[in-house]
Amino acid sequence: MAGPTEDYQYVLGSNDISHREEETTGKDKALDKLVGAGAEESQGVSAGVAERDMATSVGGSIHRSSSRPQLDLSKAEIQGNFEERDPTILLPNQSDDISHLALDIGGSLIKLVYFSRHEDRSNDDDKRKRTTKQRLGITNGSRRSYPILGGRLHFVKFETSKINECLDFIYSKQLHCGVSYTITGMDSLGWDSESPPRDNAVIKATGGGAYKFADLFKERLGVSLDKEDEMDCLVAGANFLLKAIRHEAFTHMEGQKEFVLIDHNDLFPYLLVNIGSGVSMIKVDGDGKFERVSGTNVGGGTYWGLGRLLTKCKSFDELLELSQRGDNRTIDMLVGDIYGGMDYSKIGLSASTIASSFGKAISEKKELQDYRPEDISLSLLRMISYNIGQISYLNALRFGLKRIFFGGFFIRGHAYTMDTISFAVHFWSKGEAQAMFLRHEGFLGALGAFMSYEKHGLDDLRVHQLVERFPMGAPYTGGKIHGPPLADLNEKISWMEKFVQKGTEITAPVPMAKPGTTGLGGFEVPSSKGGVLRSDASALNIGVLHLVPTLDVFPLLADPKLYEPNTVDLSDHSELEYWFTVLLEHLSDLVDKAVASEGGTDDAKRRGDAFARAFSAHLARLMEEPAAYGKLGLANLLELREECLREFQFVDAYRSIKQRENEASLAVLPDLLMELDNMSEETRLLTLIEGVLAANIFDWGSRACVDLYHKGTIIEIYRMSRNKMQRPWRVDDFDVFKERMLGSKGKRPHPHKRALLFVDNSGADIVLGMLPLARELLRRGTEVVLVANSLPALNDVTAMELPDIVAEAAKHCDILRRAAEAGGLIVDAMNNSLDGLKEKSPSVPLMVVENGCGSPCIDLRQVSSELATAAKDADLIILEGMGRALHTNLNARFKCDALKLAMVKNQRLAEKLIKGKIYDCVCRYEPAS
């Protein structure tokens, strides 16, 4: 979840987004048009807002070749009306098929991985952006060329017994076609739905069903299935996930998950244990380098076969569910049964350790019908899981392997199964080895099959270039299907309304059954025997992988491997409950703002209601299973809220509020600048920092601050806040910062070369706080780069909005005007010259770059390439606001000087982070590490 909030911000220039405000009509019509190719289904796609406004160019002829799969966008041309909401784009020079679908067809489930695409639509003719790029040394050639640039990988599941639903889904989205190359709809790579697939159209597939259903695919879709080796696919899928997904691997002991951070440079070798009908143990030495070193015929098929004979269960899942209510002590012979209830402590065996699976059945005069099916199922599960765990560890020991990853049909996200395997590995290794599991383990084969296409480009991606997001209905690991795949936003809203009207709990992402807790795993008797635990209670959600090669790691982090963006750890359940309550209390106000931003139409009200239900469902899911979407921090929750807003097509909920506050603040800026200019240098620096802290009070994400808005105007609140600025602040490093800026004992320090100012809110925060501070740095000869969100989040200012704010401010300030012109923010010099002396030498530039995200917080492991480039010459970072300096990055360390400024607008946060109270201030200065 960490990272950018919607992938189109990385490939859109600021001007491309600016037309969004006029494009609020015709949404239902556009959605109706997007039957398939451009629509998004609930099991794998965020219903984010569309990209728009690709510049037209001259078209050309289409040429085909048999090679695959590369996308040529040269001379791409919009077909039809340029003003159309979701125009079709012709790719006249496209000569290769895009292979964008792969399947793993098993006996129980069909796993489908497919690719949709966003193209780079940034406007390089934008003079302001071009000037900024030239200043920063950014060229288009510096961006690596990937076939999957700006694309998404979606994961969908279907029951094999309902294969026709899978075929209908593929057909509705035209995933099997590759004839008339167009990009249609909101976010998908699509083809002319009226065009049939080519005669030689091929889909990559693995699993036994690739053979069994080959004729059906040919008959229904007109495509052939290209069968890929199952083992090759498993290894390829696992390698990609372990290298590319930050929170992919996790341990599972006694019902507790813990994500394991794996250095992709230190991944190999490892043991991959695939538990299907039988068990294969694969030693993986690198990409494409693996060997099956062992296995056992006692696997999932053994459990299912014996279980079916002994319990008469009709499905694998039914058998697993029985085990939740089982008590294996009625069947298994324990050490205590042999030693009169005592431990055999001499060799380290507790009384509850299983001495012999099914051992009591020997001595007891009972028939099969005298034993509970639940007890039989649990005893079987433990017998098989323990043996698999033991054999796996012995093979890892044999080859000196540090890591053991388990996957396959047998696990399916089942909590007891993972617990028993983990306990066995821990027991036999005496705690030296851990069993690890994969969030995407059910999709390894399908993902590997996808990667068997040539030129897929996935091999070159790194962990910071993938962002996982969780739309409503993101599928689970495990063996169950939760909810139908939904074709578009309208269908998603209707589906949610239907469930709410029926009084039924939403099935996705919130499961139907109530949560339970797992018992102790391993050889010990479950501490919660008889308790209810769904077979998928431990299952995690599978999101949409957004592939964003233009993301980079922030180069000024002192140690990226040790960097953790989240300051607030939500592993404490009480902490989790508190922040969930805060978000829910703020929800109704946010919905009102969102609906008003779309004109208060009936459509907006319907979407607003759906957003509220969806976000509430997300919170309910995370309260039940905090690890459902990966490692959870407060920043992830705040980002999820913004993602959910965009999923229901609310682009900028606070648009009108931001405009109003900007205008009010700009009106008083000239007086503030005049006041500052009449101060001594030392007094002015203190006043500037006070001004940043005071102006940071304007935060619509804080309930306390929202209440203040009802008690006065923006200027009245700002003045009140300024008047209360009394030192020492709760965290007060101002004197150290002042010495670095002004020097001491007559020694004047050299100015910083370039400062990165991470700005926060619109209105007084940016206009009366950060802009005057930027002006002071410019006056000292320091280049200034204003770093702002790529997309809106609450009332945060965006990189698209900043140039207009700066241009307006520059009308009253010669320093800002010259710097803005030098930085390309004001393309044409103003005709009316300002009074005062004007320097003949060129001014240092004031520039704006996007940070690559659309959240109130920022994860510096994933920032825009422009920001990463700008940072290379920076020697000062200023992080401002709660989201960027407290919720995240309070503990971050940098290679350059760093100043963190924020007013704490939450009592709990003040107590927890700085042992203070609400409205206390933080001024933390940290010299270069």
C-alpha cells in the first residue's frame, strides 16, 4: 500500500490534469461505452479516474508482424472527438502483438493474470515543465523504455467448475483479442471489441486444465492455449514476487503474521516447497536456475483423498473447515498418553506432543462412525503438515539453504495449515529456520506463464517501481471466491447497494463469516479448540500491481534499507482502533466535501454514498485482519482513503475550499512580506519559522482544525496561531538551525546550494508560511525546489496548482518574480516592472516538481524520477506538515541537512511522539548524516 495513490500521476503532466474540472458530464454514457476494454472489475482493478487529453498527431498505416509483444506509440492519434471523455487512440505504427493475459487452470481454481496499460501522456511542449527539466538535467532519454510502462497487473480467480464465467469475463474485456490496436476507456489496453481474434492468437497457460480445456477455449474464444511447464512458471512467478514486492513474504506462527523484508540481492538460493496433490521441493539458485531436489507423495491429494474416505466431505474446503472444530486428542496418541500425563522432558517432549498420529485408534474399540469427522480432519491435517515441514527443513539443511517458502493448493491461505508447517520447521530446526509463505502464492503459476511471453519487461522492474493498490473486491489468497468480478464502476456501486439493502455484509473485501482466532500450531493441542476459524480467516488480499518504472528511491536517504516511513505502528490493536475511529468520524464531512466538489448531482451523491460504504468496509476488513493489505501503518490508512475516493471518481474533494483559501491568503501576502523586510536578519528568520508553524494549523485532515474553521476567518485563525507562537517549542532546534544559516562569532557560513521544500496544505500554509521561507532562501542564493503532490489529497497543494500561486505571489515580490522566471514557473516576463532595484545578474531559480504521490504522507522509497533527479544536488531538505514530517519521516535520516517543521494537531499523536499536547510545535533540525 505504501507509495503513490493512483498511477496516472506519474505519466501525466500537470496540464493534462487541469482539464479534469470540465469533464464531469457524460460519465454514465462513458461507462456504458467501456464494456470490457476500459472497464475495471472488482477482483483486480481500481476504479480510478480516467486519463485524458493525449495530444493528437498525424496517423499512419498499421503493419503487423508475428513477433511479440512491444507497443509502438509513435504517431498515436485520437480517433473521433478530441473532447470525448474516453477517446479511442489509434496506434498506427504498432507492429507487434501485446500478450497481456495468462492462465493457471487447476482442478479447483482458475487463476488469471492480465495486463492493462497507461501510456505516457505528459506534454513535453509545456514550456514550464520543459524549463524545469532543463534546469534539473532531466531528458526524456533518461527514462528507461519498458513495454509495461505505466501498466497494471490484475489478479482474478474463478472456480474451475464455473469455467464459462471465466470465458465470459475474458470475452467481455476482449483480453484474448489482438487485431485492431486501440487504447479505449479509462485505463485498459483494449482492442476493437468488434474485431475477432487472429487465427493464430495464443494465450499462455499452465496447469492441467491447459490441456483439458484447450478445445473449449478454441471453440468459445477462437484462441489456442500455449502450454507452459508448470515448474518453470512456479519458479519464475516466485522469483519475480520475492524481488519486486516489498511485503510479499511472511511468517505465520500461532496465528500471528509477520512480514519479512528480503533483500533481492541476497535472495538466492532458497527452497520452494510446492504442495499440490503431491509435494515438490525445488532448490532455486537464480532466474531460470532451479532443480527439483526432493519431494513426497504425501501431500494435498493425500489429505483430500483420505479425508474424503473417512469423513465423506464433498470438497477440499469443507474438509479444511471441519478441522477448525476438531480436537485431535481424541484420535492422536500424545506423549502424555504414554507417560501418564507427564512430559518426557529428558528429550524435550511435552505431554501434548503427538507421539503417533491416529495412534489411539489402535487401542480403542471404536469404529469409524464413532469418531467425529472434525477430529479426523484435524488429525489428518497435522499429520501431513508436520511431515511436509520436517522433510522440507531436512532438505534445506542438506543444501545449506537459509529460506524455505511454501506454496501450492494445499495451503490456500489456511491458518491452521500454515501454523502446523511453521511449527514443524521451528521444532525440527530448534528455531534456527522459519517457514515463510507468499501473499500471491496462488498466482505463482499464472504470473510465471505471463512472464514466459517475450519482452514482458517485468524482469527489469525493482521493488520501488511497483505499487500495490486494493480496490473494492480485491481477491483473497486461498481457495474461495468472494463476490463476482464487476465490469465497471456503475456495476460496483449497484452491487454494494444491493448488499446493503438486503442487510447482508459486503462480501468483498469484507468476508461474510465473522472473524475467529487461530489456535496454537504445531504439535501442541490448539489452545482454542472448538473455536470457529474460517479456512480463509488468515487469507490476505491480492491487490492490483501498478508498474511504474518512473519511480525512484529518494537518493538522499542515509540508508534506504533501514528507512521506515511510518512513525505510528498500528500493530497495537488499541492504536488501530483509535485511528479507525478518527477516520470514521471524519468520513461524513469528507463525503459532503466530495459530493459538493462534483456539483452535488444525484450521480455524485450516489458515488459519495458508495465511497463511504467502501471505505468503511476497508476499515472493517483491516480491523479483522490488519495484515490483509500488507504491513499496515498510519500512512497506509491515509493513503487508502485517497485511493478509495479516486476509485469512485472524486478527483479533488477540496478544490473550491483550496481556491478560496489561496485567494484569501494571497490578499494579505504583500503586507506580510513588507513586514518581514523591515526586520533584522535574525528576527526575520525566527519570524519565518514561526510563520510556517502557525500556518500549518490549516489542515482539513484534523478534526480539531476543522472545528476552528467555524470560529473565525482564515486570517483571524492565522493571527491567533502566530500570537501563540512562544518558545521554547516542544521540539526546538531553531538555534542550531539559525547558526547554520547565519553563522556565529562573525563567521558567515556558505549558503545551501539547493533546498527541497516538501510543502503541505493550500491557503495560508503555502502562501503565508512556506513561500516566504522559500523567498528567504532565494535571497541568500539558494536554489529552491517546491515539492508537492502529484494528485490532490485533502487540502494539500498540488504541483499543478503551485505555478499559479507562485505567479500571483510574484506580482508583489521582485525576488519571487525573478526566481520564478528563472525556474520556468512564469514563462512570459511581466510587462509591468516592479519598483525597486533589479539585479543584472541572473536569479537563482525557484522550481516545482511532483513528488510522485497523491497522499497526505510520503514514502521516500517511491518518489518521482524528477524529484530524485532534483535531490542529487540538494544539500537541504525541509519537510513540513504532519503527514510528511510526523506521520512519516519523523525518524528518517538524510545525507544532507534536514529541517522538520509541524504543528501537532492531534492530542494522541502529541502524547505519543513528543510527550506533548495538541498544537505543540516541532522544529527538528538534523545536520547531514
